[in-house]
Amino acid sequence: MAAEFKVPRGERVERLRAQLRGEPEAKAFEGLTSSSRGAHLLFGVFLHGAARLEAGLEPTGLEAGLVGPVAALLSEDEVRDFGQVFAEEKTTRARVFPACIAERPLEQGYGIQDLIADLPSVREEVLAQPNVTVTDLDAPAPQAAESDDFARAMKAYGYGATVVTASSYEPVAQSASKVMVKVWLDRSRMDSGSDEIGDEEIYWSTAAAADGGARQTMISRVIGGQNTGETHRIDPNTVVYQGAAEKVVTYHVECWEEDHARPSELQRTLEEISRMAWEVSQALGEFPASTHLEATANFAALVAGVANLIKLIVSWFEDDLVAQRTFTLDRAALERIAAKPYEEIAPIFNGGANFDGRHTLFLRVGVRKLPTIAVRAHNGQSWTTVPQHAGTTPSAPALAGFKNHLYSAVEGFDARVYIFRFDGTSWTSLGAVRYNEILSAPALAVHDGKLYLAHRTLDNKILVTHTSDGTTWQPPVALPGLTQDGPALHVKHNELYCAFRGVNNDRLYSCVLRGGTWQRHLDPHPDIRTHYGPALTMSGSLPYMAHTGTDGATFIDHAVETNTWKREGSIGGRTAAAPALAVRGTTTYCGVLGLDAKIWLQSRTAGSGSPGWTGFQIVPDTANAVSAPGLATHGNTLYLAYAAATAGI
């Protein structure tokens, strides 16, 4: 179903016709400086593909990669309308687009190789736009900082486009080893407020992709009470991208002012923008090796093109958008960042024609080798290493004992769920679950003779599927609720429960599978606040939940009534990830990822003489952990799994 944008369909089509004829800009672009013809190249490729679609011709891969997201947001019929306008305005479109696309016959498609060939002819005029910039991580700090001239240009054009690189690193060969990249928001500073009275309420939305990974989107919580000169921390775990990359990571960031309700179509639009970011990342990854200067110029020209196209799409919203920018991290930047714990990038977001607000966003970037999956086993006396778990993952593996085997589910770097089975000697790969894309760690639980799998999707839905034999998975069911983290599963009195953190808040919710139907269950406890997903288990007759508090400590809660969680309080430790829970016999275990990149575990044994929680202790040989742990018991053995990766690439 097409999204309901504030600008109606007929007006969108007429805006395009007026633009191709050189008539006055639509209201959304009043006061904005027009982009160069070269910066309109990808816009032209999109319209050329739409015209070919309308003419009954099959779009090329590049054309389809740009047409598809817009058709998903609007409709294929409207995309065809765009294509018809483009074809009808053949004599005037050269005013807007470079000759390589304006004069191209519809019979000739436009693909990646055409883009590679044509980009050098337009990059000079694109790079001449002052809203297109290159951030050199090797430049001295004053030179690396963004200038006031760039901030003014971003406001004038309505968008910014930036390539982040490192001039001391030479371009890599056509292929490069994949690495794990994490980009997250740390804090923001209001440099100047808008022209509205009162404190500002700002939130951030992002869409990202990489040439070796999957697509991701994020909408932050609202940061209220902002005044000029103030810096506010952004919630931990506000991740722009966490996944694999080979040579390119592309991410789009928007700054919004929450004067009214959030646009209902924002999430869907971000999903489609992430598709465009993925398409651009693939295109950039295919550019042949060249000098650093030439490669950076090509990247900047292409990023400006996609930023300009995104500006058009976002203009269909109402006017609460403060500013938007599109970034690309090239391989040189990834190599540079890998040599240190993280890199901080501080881009400026200067408001458009209708706003005077200016903000600085502080992002952090970390780069590591692709992780391996380490598994440890505890027999009640000591820890041993389980044979190597195949696969790789950016998040915590899920574990469960099912039909005499230990099963593991992991989030792959291609946004699919992969299943593995351990027979006590070795692991067997059972392949990917074919339903939907996954984002964040999955969860496993055994209920009614079936193995259940829950995971979050790209659009924040929670899907649950199950298998009776460990290999054949049934079509998933969407739970009543949304999440921005991995969910948790557990069984109580023959009913299956799922707990999860809500979207754009720090509250926990739950659902129960009852009578074959998933229903909303426990209301969020007003005192339980977290930036991560929870963990669940059963100890005796009570369901227990662990969550990471907003201060990083681990808290334990248990359900005492149908709709009430009772807080037991903090059990100490500090973590920046979700906890894990498991029970073996009468002992409950809680594991966390320590701030020292090691796995820490503590336990409590039931009984009148129990001293309570033992305090966190390091699990031996768990250095270089990059994910929270997964915990499960199978037989009389406690298993612990986590992703591990050494620094550097």
C-alpha cells in the first residue's frame, strides 16, 4: 500500500513537469539553490528507468535499484507517470540533467558500467557545489572540521553530501576482505535554535547500507529541552549501522524537530532510502582502482547524486525536517579507523529555508575483523572450549537444547537468520531461515515439542516461527508490538512468552502465545528502563527477567502476578549490551558483556541457605568479545556463546 505523503500525487507529478521545464520551484524548494546538472545524474537515471518501465522495457539493474524504492513508497503507476513526464519533456530536460542521460534513447538502458564511464565527466561541476565536501581523517584537526561556508551551503541547497576518507591510505584493489563496521550516535549539540519559542525537541533518523552487508534503519528517541549551546547525550545503543562492509558504507542522517506527530510514513521512507544507500554502496564498490584523489572525487559525485535524489523524496513530508545529509565511508577511512578504538565524526546539520536551527551531531565509528562465534561449556566444575562454531555474526547468538541436540541461531551479516546444530562433537550448518530480514540478535525457546525462533525485522516488527524437526520452519507470525532490539523468549506453565523493548522508548513489553494466538501481556513496569533488549528464563515456578539499567548495571525482576513485575534490584556489573539468563538445576545464571570485552557470569542457587547472587566473575578465555553472550542448558551442561573479533583488519 502506498504511503500517504503530505504532497498529493497530482502535485508531485506537476512539480516534476515544472522542474523539467525550468519553471519556478515548488514551495518545498523555495529559497533553495538548485543543484548542478551533474548532481541530478542519479535523478535522471531514476526517471529514465521509469520511462523505460512505462514503455514496456525492462529497467537495468541500476535503474531498477532506484525505481523500486520509489515505487514501493508511492506506486508503480505513479512511477510510470513520472516516466511519462520525463519522456514527454524530451526537449527541455537537458536543462536539468547532464547530456549522458538527457539525450539517451529509451531503448538504451543505463547501468553501472555507464555510470562508471560518465561520472568523471560530471564530477567537476558536482564537486564545485559548496554543499559537497570531503572529510580527510588524516588532516590536522582545524582542517578536518567543517566550515561555516559548508554549513551555509547545506542550508542553501537543502542537503549535504560528504565522503569520509583518509589521504594516507592508498585505494585497495578491486576486492578487499570484509570487515565489521559499527556507526552509532553519541551526542548532539545545539549550536543555534530555530525561530520558534521555547525549548527544542529534536530526534534523528537514519538509513544505512554497505557493499558487503545489509540495510538498516533507525529513529532515535526525542531529545527534549534543548537550548542553544547545550550538548545532550543520545541513548546508548542508538546504532546507525552494524554489519559487514568491503569497501563502502553509505548512511543518510536526518535531523527532525518534533513540533507535531512524527510523519507516519517516515519508517517506510527510511527503509526505501536504505535500499538506495545499498544500491549506491554496490555501485561504489564496483568502481575500478585508481588514485586516491580520483577515487574520492568519484565517490563524492555519486554520493551527492543520491543525496539530491533523497532530498526530493523527503520533500514530500511536512516541514518538520531541520536538515539532512548523506555520507560515505570509503575503504581508506575504514583502514584508518581500524587502527584505533573508534573515530569520532562531528557533522553539522544546518536548517533549511524554513528553519534557522543548527546542530552538531557526534557519531562514532569502530572497525574490526569479522567475528568468529566462540562457544564455551561448563559441566558444573570447570569451563571447556566447544569445537569451533561455523558462521559469523554482529550480535549475540541464541542457544537452545532441542531433541538431543544443541541449536544455535545467529544474525548473519546478510540480514538472514542462520541455524546450526551441535551433536556433542561438531557443529552442522542447517542453512538460513528463509523468512524476512533480521536486525539484532534472535531468540530461541522450546515449547510444545517445537523449537521457536523470534527476531526483529528491518521495519521493527517481531516475527516468530517454529520447527518440529529442526530444519523445516513454518511461516512466521507477527507479534502485536514493535521493537528496536532483539526479543527474548521463555516458557511458563505450557505458555510461550516474548519480552521486548519498545520503539523510541526505554520501556519493556511482553506477549504470550495463548490458545494458538499471540496476545499483549504484561504492561511495562514504570520503574524498568533500559536501552537494550531483556533476557528471560524460568526459575522454579517464577519467570525471571534481566535487563540492563540506564546506568549500565544489570537488574533482575520476576513476575509475581498476572500483570506485575517485581524488581529485585541491581546485581552489579557494568555492560553496554543486553544480558543473558539460563537455569541449570536449581541455579540461575546471568551473563553480560563487560566493558573490557570479556564475558562475565554470576549465579544464584535456590534454597533457604543460598547466599544469593555470587557476584560477576570473568569466564576464562573470553577476551575480544564483541557481542553479548547467549546462554542455555542442554543435558546437565551450561553453554555460553558469543561473537569475538580482534582489533585491526
